[in-house]
Amino acid sequence: MQIRTATSADLAAVVQIEAECFPAAEAATELSLARRLALYPNHFWVLMDGKQLVGFVNGMATDEPDLRDEMYDDAALHNENGAWQMIFGVDTIPAYRRRGCAAMLLEHVIAEARRQGRKGLVLTCKDRLVHYYAKFGFVSEGISGSTHGDVTWYQMRLTF
């Protein structure tokens, strides 16, 4: 398995994986994913098994300490020198789940954020995943202000 930054050629695969991983109300649109790939491809990491894209993590950098819903669709809010690495999604295709793929991606992204001199990382997740992200050092800050997809989200922060 290999992790690399995404390219525009990965768009069709990431759109398909996003649709497999999230309900329609929560999934990023093709347009949103295309903008992310265009404006901050070095913050979009894909996991490859040979030539097959099996998972990805993406998000923007910002000086804002909290993940806001506007960040998902407005790629222009990205600040390459931002203090915080936001994570919008941790996606793994169903056939590769429970094999350490998400962990491999997260560990890579955490190491990249540390190498880039960020203060840390922020993500939101559903209640059932709070314990999973805690294993990587993320701390729950409680219910997020996010109403993305009309779901209750918990904000998690990993501070270096």
C-alpha cells in the first residue's frame, strides 16, 4: 500500500468512494471534491493498493480553530500557512475496512501536519467514532456547531 497526494485524475474514484462512505446528505459533491483537488491537492491524500484507490483523507488548512460547515464547500477558505489542518473526511471502500487502512492514512496525515508546523488537526465525527479518533490522540470537544447533513457531529482536536 502506498499513500500519495491526489491529482485531478483521481476525481472519479474519490467521488465514487465518497458516495460509498457517506449518505447523500453528508457526502461531498463532485464539484466540491474537484475544487478541493484543484485548490489544495497537497492536503488530499489517497491510499493506493497497486493501481486501485482504496481510501482517502482530505481537508484544508486554516487559522480558524473550529471546523465550520462553510469550509466543506468553499475551498477558497484554505490558507496554505494556516495553523490547523482540518479533516473533512476519512474514507475507505467497504472491502478494505477493518484492515488498518484508515489508521494508515490518519497516521500519515498527522505526521504531515506535524512536519508542516501546524498546531494540530481538527475533525468532526459521529458519536460512535469518538473513541476511534481518540486512539490517535484526538480529544472530543463535545457537540460541534456543524449541522452538515442534518446530523449531530462531535468536534475532535489533536493538538501538538
